[in-house]
Amino acid sequence: VFFPPHKMIKQLVLSIFCISFVIGVISARSRLGHLSPTAYPVHSTWMRDHYSKQEWSDSLQRFAKQGGLTVWQRGPLFYPRSVNDILLDFDFAWCVYPYAGHKDGVNCIDMVTANLKAKNITVANYITYNYQENYSNQIMVCPQFDIKIESSRIYWLLVLPHTTRSDPCSLSSGDVADVLLLHFNGVDSKELMLHTMDS
């Protein structure tokens, strides 16, 4: 492609100007960077779980110095699973209910299923939710159905109506329920994060 001489000169001048401008900006930022650090352009971020207040404190302070304002936490999905799948899951290996006449106790799935079967309630789904939070006993709103097991971890087995109803604890003979399984290993990363932010 042939360019007339006057256009080539204009293109050359424009190129030289652009290069000079970029070099000038880089030079200015290098001289002023130690005096006025540029805030990090992303004000929100996702952070992985931390398992001590010191870890959270270090990460949050570094992020705040860069201009960070918001920390996102990702929640896992609810997973419908088969009984065999849960029994083979390492996270539920110690979900065992101490039971008279059983040396090694009864696994929690059999326990909650037997309790519901005795009330003529059918289980439609077993669902796991792995978020490692310290839900406490307040999550057990139906004590006649819900089970808590404390072993090497804390387990909650919550019985939920399979269909929406105003009173979740009003299950009776002939009804269908879902069983939600939760577990906690002793360190709540989200709780540590909130306490660190408040301190």
C-alpha cells in the first residue's frame, strides 16, 4: 500500500507523540508512585476460607489498603444424593448415633429414616449442604423430627416437608419429607471473618 509523503509524515509525527505520551505517563507514575499509590481498581473480591482470625486480619488489611470494600463468599449448592453415596462420603463417616444394643452405633441415615418410618412418613430425598457453618441448635426448629449428633464433627439432620406448608413441623402419617444433612468440623470461617471485621 502506497501512502503519499505528507500522510506518512503526519503518521510518523502522531506515532512519535503517542510514544512520548506513554513514556511521560510511565515516568510520572514511577516518580509519584511512592507518594500517592493508586487504589486497586477492583473494590470487591472473593476470598477463600481462612481458619484463624490472624489470617483474616492479614488478608482484609491488605485488601483495604488497595481500596477494597466488599468481600464475597460463595455458597455451595444443595445436592440430592442416594443413601449409599452419603454413606461412602468421608464427611459423613462419623455420622453415627449411639444406640443401645448396637456396639458401633447406628448410622445417622438409618436413624432418621427409622424415626420417620415409625410415624409413617416417607423420605423423598436426602440432601447434603456443605458450607461448614456453626448453625447451633437454633436451626433445629422441629425437635420431634430433627437430630443432632456430636462425634468428631457436629451433624444436623433436618426433616423438611416435601411440599410447602405454613408449619414445617406439622408432618403427620402419610406425609412425604426431605432430609437435609449438615456437618461442621469445628472452625467456622465465615464467623471468624465477621468477628475480625467487627474488631
